[in-house]
Amino acid sequence: MKLDAKSTIETGKAILGIELGSTRIKAVLIDQENKPIAQGSHTWENQLVDGLWTYSIEAIWSGLQDCYADLRSNIKNLYGDVEIENLAAIGVSAMMHGYMPFNEKEEILVPFRTWRNTNTGRAAAALSELFVYNIPLRWSISHLYQAILDNEAHVKDIKFLTTLAGYVHWQITGEKVLGIGDASGMLPIDPTTHNYSAEMVAKFDNLIAPKEYSWKLEDILPKVLSAGENAGVLTPEGSKMLDASGHLKAGIPVCPPEGDAGTGMVATNAVKQRTGNVSAGTSSFSMIVLEKELSKPYEMIDMVTTPDGSPVAMVHCNNCTSDLNAWVNLFKEYQELLGIPVNMDEIYSKLYNIALTGDTDCGGLLSYNYISGEPVTGLAEGRPLFVRSANDKFNLANFMRTHLYASVGVLKIGNDILFNEEKIKVDRITGHGGLFRTKGVGQRILAAAINSPISVMETAGEGGAWGIALLGSYLVNNEKKQSLADFLDESVFVGDAGIEVSPSPEDVAGFNTYIENYKAGLPIEEAAVKFK
């Protein structure tokens, strides 16, 4: 029997998904048909402390509690006097990778080092050579080895190393586990064992043996779990850490914690081979689920997995819409200066749509949107830059178009390797994230960038919090013992492939011209060498 939303909450049949993103912590409550029935959110920002990007432990928990309180408040506004006391399941997701080391007393040894940090170049290069496998700067193993290379005193005291999702899950369940997708951003996963690569673990232990630490690598990493596996239950202490009001009861099953890349794949129904998705917000990444491994390692392509362990080629870019948003806020300030009421959705809509009337090559204008360092193009630090010559066509349409192009420019560089050199085949690519909120615009820009049809679903705005809620549903509602892909097809999306936009030849040619100018003008010589 289908229950209405209020009854679903009252009877404890709802499922909660929480995702700690770069700029927002978001909670989504879904019903028995896997549809969102309530949301809550909390806005936060990373801090640059001693040259490293971080979020404090206090900010994590105050943010989670505020997000949950906002969810409770929104439920009361929507459905009257109803309280969350029990749930069918909970899932926790967060921005992938990074570095959270803890000692024997469960104290964090250094501030959380996020995916955004690019100080791990020496470590990533050495490990890539050692493993014969591309190890990105932001992966946990890169952070760990860089701390060793820098002779950081805390390393000898490490008892547990995890990601942000793994940390929150551990604190609310007591379980030191990690979903396979997020784990694949700590250390490469063996596709046959669905565990960390034993060969690479052994190589790493041998590499650091002269240091004579008391730990071995496998001792300090979280246990790897695939989607649908038992990952523990909410403890009484954990329930208080989420719900300061004290209504939420312990004992609720919690699914394996995942990274935002994995939940993005779930939220866009892109866990099947020959499907893919692009997430475009503060950072951007594309995920293409492969039929087989790539022919060789590529510096710009990370090999990770779906939440159920299939190999995925990931192009991750540290920068996407932050610089674009900063320019849009400048227009907002101008509008306020004129005394005109501000509606941000309207500002975005008008500026994004005017961009489509500009020259397909942006009239010669260029934007480098690097708020932070960008490993794909070899920049260690952020230096946002807008460039034009006296003869370029400098107007509003071209100005906005170049910033939209820049938001997916680095993504195009990585995907050109997959499609042009590895000849990867895809049946469907789905877009989600802030870039796609203005209907049709981000979709058309991305289609031109990677010369592929792009679908956007109505649920694209729900994002990773909905994706991790769906993994919670897969944990407790998969009575047929289906694969994750089949469960999503039959129980969630039921034939919904979204609205598709195909690239026009003119847009593709214009973007290609833009990207050639972009690569030729990269601000540092070392980056330009990569593309010769």
C-alpha cells in the first residue's frame, strides 16, 4: 500500500540521504517509491589554513546538525506536526578523497585536507611511477605519502585514515568502512577482488619500510564494501550527533558511505557499462563506466569504480563554476546599485541565455577559471584570468559564453583522450549539478565540448544526497537481489532517460577553436607542453 508523505515519515518508512558537498550540506528524505519528499540544507565554505584547504571538525558537526534541523523544520512546514523518529535506512556521502588521519584516541592528527589541495605533486608522481598507475594529487594515498616525504611528525601516530564520508559514517555507526567508489579514491581497487590492490599495498609498505612505522597500510585503511552490503547501524551516540533535538532513534541500518562521484552516478542512473555522467558545480568531473580497462595510464584520467565495483574512467577538474558565479555576482551588485530587485534565478537565466547568441568561438575571448590549482593542466595554484586582445569581439554574449566554455574546458581536454585516443563508446551521458539549472544552456555547452548528446533529468537538481538515499534504498528494499543497475532501472528511473540535447556542428567547431586558443595560451609553460 502506497503511503502519503506524512504517513511515510510517521511509520519510519522514509530513507535519509546526507551529502557533505563543497559549498552545501544537503539532506534528502525519500519515500517508498524513491521519490524526494523533503529536503534540508546548510551552506558552508572551506577555509585556507596554513596554505591548505580544510573544514574544521566543529564545522562538520554543526553543519550536519543545522542541515538536519532544517530538514525537520521543512517537514513541519510541509506536513504539519510530524517528527522523524525512525527511518528505514540512512546513507552518508561526501566530497571524495582527501586526508583525515586519526590517532589511538580517535583524535584527528592534522586538519582535514580536502580534495582541493595540490601540495602532493612529489608524492603523486612517485606513486604513479611505483604503481604504474595514475595516482592523482587529491587521493588519500598521495596525501599520506606527501606527509611522509615532508617528515610530518603525526604520521607515526596514525591508527586510522579515512575520507570525510568514511569519518561521518564511523562516528555515527562505530564502523570503519567505506563504499568501494570512495575507497577507490584512497588507493586503487583490484577489479577481481573488489578490495585494495594487494600488489600496490605491498609496494607501498616496502617503500616506507625504512621509516619503521608501527603500522602497515592495510591496518589503517577502512574496510571496503560494495553497494548493498551491511555497513552497520546508527548508534545512540550517532543519533544525537545528527539530531540535536533527540527524536531520532538508534538502530537504523546505514548503507556503505560513498563519495560524491559515486552518488552522482546513482542519481543519474549511470552505473551500467557504456553510460556516463558529468557533474558540474564548484568542481566538475565526468565518469564513464568502461567495458574494459584503458590501454595504458593517463595523467589526466583517474581510474575509480561505481558503487558496485565496475571500472570507471574519471576526469576530475578542481575548477568549474566558481569563477563564473563570481562574475554573475558582479552583475547582481550592479543591479542592486541601480535599485532593481534581484532575482538570482532570473539573472542566471538571462546571462546564460544571452551567451547562446554569442559567437561559437567566443569572438576570441578567453577565460582561465582557476580559483584553485588545476592538476589536469599542471597549475599548482589558482589564478583566475580573463584575456582579450584589442581586436576580439568583446560583448556581453561572448563574455558570458567564454566563461561557460571555461567551466568545462579542462573537462574537454581529459575527455578528448577517452573518445579520440581510447575510442571509448557510450550510449548515454547525463549531466547534473548547478551548471544545468538554467534549462538547456549548460547542456548545450557541454554537448559542444565533448561532442556527444547530453541528457538532463528532472531530478538532476536533487544531486548526491538523493543518490546516497537511493543506495540506502538498495540496501533495504532490494528484495529481488538485483544488481544495482537493474534496481535503478526498474525501481527508480523506470525508463526515464531525461531530455537529450545533441551538439550542433557549428557549436562543436566553435568550441574546438576556443580550446585550441585556450591550450596555446595556458599561463605556464609546463602546462602547454602537455598538449604538444
